Amino acid sequence: MLRASAVCEEAGIPTSTLVCEGFLGLAAAASQGQGVPNIPVAMVPGHTGVQSKEQLRENILGVTLGNVLNNLLEAPAEGKLEDEPSARDIVATGTLDEINEYFLTHNLSDGLPIIPPTDERVAAFLRYTDRKPDEVLGILLPDCRAATIWSIAVNGVMAGCRPEYMPVLVALIEAMSDPYYGNEHSGNTPGGETLILLNGPIAKELGFNYTQGVMRDGFQANTSIGRFWRLYLRNIAGFLPHGNDKATFGNTFRVVVPENEDVCAKLGWAPNSTDFGFKAGTNTITASRYTGGNHISSISGSTPEDLMPYIADSMQKLHSWHFLFTVGAECGGTLRPLMFLSPILAETFAAAGWNKQHIKQKLWEMARVPAWHMERVSRDWTQKPSWNLAYEVSMGRMPKVYHESDDPNRLVPIVWHADDYMIVVTGDLGRNSGYIFAHNGVLGYPTAREIKLPKNWKTLRASAAKPDSGSPTTKGKRKNGTSS
Amino acid sequence: MSDSEISNAYWPRSPRQTQLKPLARRLDTLRGKTVAQLWDYVFRGDEVFALLEEGLKDRYPDIKWVSWKEFGATHGNEEHEVLASIPQRFKELGVDAAISGMGA
């Protein structure tokens, strides 16, 4: 693992990094971000996950061992970092088509046309924040680039956002920069994609869709802000497919999903933002990563007792390899499944006196699997070490509920605590369905931020409909030889 | 903008914050050296390390190994903590070289 090797090298300890053959491109890209482009790696032929013990032995002793010796005993070639433009360089001049061609061929776009980030457009975005353009919100791995207000504005323009979305974009990159979120894992094998939840009155003010078809594209705020997140992951964090983004299959970006707070208020249910310590009514975003999800269609019944078995069964069946985030020292206790409930289902629960907490508790009690199955998935099927629930409990690394007896058929919850479940009311007002997302634990742990509006927000919004004269920023300088 | 309007577009990245870092001096030999194993708990690293130990046993009979179990997972919940502890732990354990796996 390259980050660990870089730490060792910096401490004066020579390293050899073991890299499966298919990950050599990723290693080359990641080493640039770590400032050690010449760090030596030892190739492991093929992928260990599909090799017999004999094949693995032949590969390690026949190929990898020699590489390890070379890595530790032979001086590596001189390292060199790639030359790059500066932060405010103009890199392309031309027509819309020419600029788009430049951005595509230089891996600066996601394959869709972009809005050129010109001085005037970037300036319009910067007016919607009180923060200075050069302020750094964090350093994003693996490319180790600064997440700046400036770069947020530039990528927001490119994504097709409106300038008034800027406060939302800033909050998102604050979350992306939070080590708790684990953004550095965004290019890993499962290829999960971030889902952005939105809470607060800003959903209405900026015209987000939060009813029927809430996960569909077609609504500028929902769609362009979702696209912005993926563009920022590419351009600043450096997650490019065939480079640092090693998703086996990957996902496209997800549109932003706001909670329907009108329904929450009517039912007396706390909005999702309160689970993260914010007062109800605060404008917030919550970012977390999911490999996928599934619709729970037509959840039928007039009481919670009618509804829960189907919901809990669907929840349990969606989770398999994700037990990696339930069991063990590496990531245990970080699984946070998310469920959308359509408004009339929420109303049905509420009519019986239930709130989100009741549903979470019932999910914790009902969405369970046999202990032997959880151990088998983790240990045998995905080849992870030390997967023994009794052992983990005895070491104090898991709650006691995972080993209340030695019966291998005992049922154990898929998450540690009822509060690990997240429930959001959204979607079609007239349908009785739900949607469950399979969470990726530390590879995108739910992280929320308040959306802070600029002091002159109301004035800016009042003038937004008027023609915009613009006030250009300090003009960027041309990077020699980089225009199209 | 119209199709023919000429615009200037900014670079959408920001500069890397890392400088080129020198690598550690390589060893003259592994004879009598202490080699640490760092593992991110994926891709059968436990088996791979066992094979490497076996493969070097005859050539370097006095090599000393510090098992991956000493350090914890270098990926996941503990990553930041484990990586931060490495320089001090290596000093305490007298580590001369490290092998880090699996993946990238």
C-alpha cells in the first residue's frame, strides 16, 4: 500500500510495495501525488483473489520475490514530477467546441460538454461566498491538491451550476475534505458513488426537486451539483479512471436528493440533518458513498407491523460484502445503510405513533443474518483475515450482541446500533415505496456540513433575475503553449 | 456564448501540494536485517508475506521479520493512526526495511 510505503521512505526506511498486476497503473498515478514517483513496486502477477495456493506460490516465489529484493537493495531511478499549469492559468482559448475539445483531450472533463470556466463566470460564483478565493479547505488525496474556493467556483461553472449554488458547493467540499469522510478511498475496488442529501429551506429556494422522480436527472440544481461533485473528484482529488480511480465497474454521479421537510414537519419527524447535530431547519448537505441500492416496490399494509417485515427483509438482502464494515478491527461498526421512505409510508408509520427512531430500532432487531453466514461472507468469500465473531467480541472490538451464544445459527444485526440506520423522507407523494442504499463504511462515511450563505445573500438573490454586468476577477495569465 | 465566440478558460485543477521527496537509501544486504511487514488486510497479504519469508529463508537465514500483526491494518478505520505511528514503532523495533502490501 503506497501511502504506508511513502511514510516509511520519509522516515528513512527503504520499502518494497506489493502491487497486483492490474494495479500498476494506479500505483504509478498515486506515487505522483505522494511526491515519490520513483518509489519501487514489486509486481504480484495477476490477481491473488482468483489464484490457487499453488499458483500464488509460483507467482510470489517466481516473480515477486526477485522484485522485492531489487526494490530493497538497488537504488531506484531519479524521480520527476509532471510539469503542470499554475492555479489561475488560462489553459484553453477558443470557441465553445474548441475549449470542450481541449478539456476532453486533457482529461479535465467527465465526457459531457462543460461550460467554459471563464473569468466572468468564475467571478459570478465567487460573489456568492464571503470566503477568499485562495482559502484552502483541505488537501485532497491521492493527487494532494488544495481544495480552494477558487477551484470550487471553476468546477461549479464547468458542471453547469448556477452561481447561487456556490454556498452548497462550498459545504460539499468541506465534507469531501473532512478526513472522517474518507475521500482518499473514492477510487477503490467497489466503485461506490457519493449520494448527497440536502436539508433545509434552501431546497425550495434553489428549486431542487424533492418529490416524484427525486433521483432522476432533469432538475438543474439536483443534477448539476451532483455532476460538480464528480468533476471535483476528478480534477482536484485526481480520481481518473485508468489512473487513481480503480473502480472495478464504477457508477455515474448521483443527483442530489433533498428530504421533503414539509412532510417531516407535518408528521413531527426530525429531518436527517438533526442526526448530525444540526437544528431542524438548518440548511445542510450530507455526503456518503454507496455501491448501489434497490427499490422496495409497493410496501403494503396499514400498520407498522404490516410494513416492517418486507422492509427489514429487503434491508438484510441488500447487504453481503458490506459486512466488511460490520466485522473486525479494520472497519467494523462503520456500516450506515440509508433508506428513503415515500411520504405516504412515513404518514402510515406516523399514524401509529412511530417516528424514524422506532423504524431504526425495528430494523436493528429484524434485519439480521445467521452468524455463520456473516462469517462465511467475510472470511471465505472475500478472503479477509480474522473473521470470527466470537473472537472479535472477546477482544472488545464488537458489541456483545454478536456473540450471545455459540450457536452458529444465532441471528446477528447487520449494523452495530439502531442509530447506524439513516432514514430520509422523499420521493413521490402518492406512492408506497422505499429505496435502500448499500453503504460503503469508511469508504465514504456520512459527513454533514451546514450550508453557510453569504451576508448579502438576499440582495444577491433579489438581483439574480436582473441582467448581470459581471465584474471580472484578476485576469488569469496564459500558459505558454497550452491554448487550443 | 455563441458557437463562434472566443473565450479563455481557466485550468480547473489546483497545484499539487507535494514536492518531490527523496527515497530512503537502499540496503547493502538483507543479512541480519529486520524487515517489517505492513498490510492493508486485503488480497491475501498474510499468505504472500508467509511465502516471502519462506523464499528468503535459505538466502538470508538471519533475517528478522516483524509481522503485520504488530502494526494493524494500513487501510480502513485505523489507517491514519497506524501510519502516524510507523516512524516511532520502527525505531522501537529496529526496523531496517519494510514490505507493504497489498494493492497500491
